[in-house]
Amino acid sequence: MPGNSGYYAAISPGYSALHAEEQLAKAELIKKSIPVRGLLLDIGAGTGVSTAAFEKSALCVALDPCREMLKRYKGLRVVGKAEQLPFKSSSFDCVVSVTALHHADLRAAKRELLRVTKPLGSVAVSFFKRAEGFKRALRIFSGFSAVDAGADLLFFLKRINK
């Protein structure tokens, strides 16, 4: 997720207040779309607003390239990028990304999120429909099921077959 860490570090103090409502709504849609259980990775977690929404159902790890954003989440957190996840293959039961992958190289991010998901694990990623790379996301995630969430589209796989 190149290039935006300085911007996000600067806005981190007010990020949760500004985006909590929309992040929590997307997390609820994810919970309705895939089984949230076991060990969960939230890619592009920012301040952990959406990550915290999954904590009752899963042990969560928040990943973000911006250390300042992650400092605001009190759970397990790792500084890293979607394109180079610092985890062993098949580590997570569930991998989510709530409206963050538009900052990433989508092909590399998809490859990595599938790599770290356990066999029979679940994946859900949301994208702003107005994001610059949205049409590319439609192509790259075309094998996923999709749910229209108003301003976003949620792509998901309930069971990864490896």
C-alpha cells in the first residue's frame, strides 16, 4: 500500500471518529457473508475499528503500513503491506480487508491474501466503487461472490479450496 503512510499518520488522531460508522457497517456485512472464526487477519486495518468488530468471533491481527494508525488499536498488530504479508502460508482461518486494497497492487495483494488463508478458510474484501482501480478490482476478484453495499462492493469466498 504505497505512498500514503504520511497522510494516514497525519489524520490518525481523528480517523476512527470520522470513519467508524461506515467501517462497522462493512464489518457487519462481512460477518453476514463469511464465517468469522479462528485466527483473522485484517489487511489495511488502520486504527482497528473494523478489526475490533470481529474480536467476539475470532482472534484478530491488524495489519497496516502506517505505524501511527496501528498504535490506536490495542490488539495484536503488525506493520506491513498487503503485497508482502509477513506471515507463513496457510496461517489464517479468515482474511478481511475493509476498503483498503485500492491503495495496493491488487494482483499481488490477492495472491498474498490467498496464500496466507488456510485451506477451507474465508476471505472478504470491500472496495469503493468510486476508487480509481475499481474496474480492475472487478476483473481481479471476478471469481469471488459479490454483494453490493451501496458505495462499496464486497467480494468474498466462504471456503478457499487449495
